[in-house]
Amino acid sequence: MKLSFFLQVLDLSGASLPPIWHEALAERVSSEQRAQAVTRAELDRQPWVTIEELARRLAQFGTNVSVRTLASHIEAGSLSLSMFMQCITALGSTSLERYVDCEDLRSAAVTERLAASAS
């Protein structure tokens, strides 16, 4: 499932959105542009975290994605929901706490990292 679809579902259901996403979702633009804006809003919270650093953090979870691929998906607004969840977990964001238990996301990331290091 793409992040853009998840955002459409939230919009159509009238769900309460994380405050950091309000500005990103205020404009009526394409679904991909909205996904891009939400991802950028999350990244902008920590401007010192570059795409390279984010890819490094994802690798610590066992998610190996190239910097180029990650940047391409962010800029195109084509991130999968699972990759977006991994990214915001790597950023320490709690934006999805209304929908997902953030502690479960952290636990899944640690479990994945341990499994990757055991291989």
C-alpha cells in the first residue's frame, strides 16, 4: 500500500491528522504531492538528518535501500506506507501514534535489526 493511498483514506474518513501534517495536506494537489509533502514535513523536523543519514538508519533496521532510490521515492511521493513507517520510526517521530502503537514500530525495527545481524 502506498502512503498516498493511506492519506486518501484518512482524508475521506475525516480522521484527525497529526498537527505536523496539517500544512502539508491543506492544499488540494495530487495524492503523490500530498505524500511528498507529508514526508518532507517529517524530514524537516530534523533538518540535520540527510537522506544519506536516513538510509543509514534504515539499514540499521535491516532495510537496505540506496540513497538514490530513497530520494527518488520521497521526491515522487511514491513511498510505500511500510517504508514511510520505517522512515518516521528512524526519525523518532510519533506522528502515527493515533493509528499505530509507536512502541510496536520501535520493537519491530529492533527485531528486524537483530534478525539482520544474526544472518
